[in-house]
Amino acid sequence: MRRQILMASLSAAILAVPLAARANGVSGIMQDWRHNEHAVDAMLAGRTPYDQAAIRAAMTLYVADAGGLASRIGGSDADAVDLRQRFTNFAATGQQALGDISQPASLQADFSQMKSQCESCHAVYNN
């Protein structure tokens, strides 16, 4: 019980930090995402012990960050609309993963989709 309360508190503390203040803004967020991707991927592949609380914290961070990034993208040109939609879709897939967290096979499918969304966006925006 205490561990759950601690994880919830840590998650709330992480999410309370403004996006721009975290490790150089968007670049820092992407670094955090990459770090979390490797950790979650290792757990889902069985290379490291499965830690549902850590996965929940990572997914919660993905959802919050992606939603925050989507809301920060201004403009109505095609690239702005596309990028905003990509972050919105990523947040929705992360939310789905949160709902599937107790079902490893479904979670694995959701996480694979999230990784594909990342690859697709980076392929289009060359970063």
C-alpha cells in the first residue's frame, strides 16, 4: 500500500513540473521518453523484472507530456495540424495502454503501437 502511495506521489511530482522546465523542454522530454521506452521494452520482453508501477508511471508521463505538447503547438498550417494530431494520437494510445496495464499481451500491443507512432513522427520530422 505504501509503495502505491509513494508511486502516485512521485508520478504527481513529475507531472507537476512544467514541460518547459524539464531538461531543456521538448528535447528533454524526448530523452525521458527514450529512456522510459528502453525500460518498459525490457520489462515487456522479460529481460528485466515486470514492474507494473514503473510501467504505469511511464505511461502516465507519456500521456501527460503528449497532451501538453499537443496543446502547445500553435498554427493552422498542415505541419502544425499533423504534429498536433500525432501527439494527440500518442496520448490516446498511452491512455489505452494504461487501461490494459494488467493484461500484458494487450499492453505489449499498445506499446508496440506507441513505438511505431514515435518512429513515424521522427521519420517525417527528421529528428
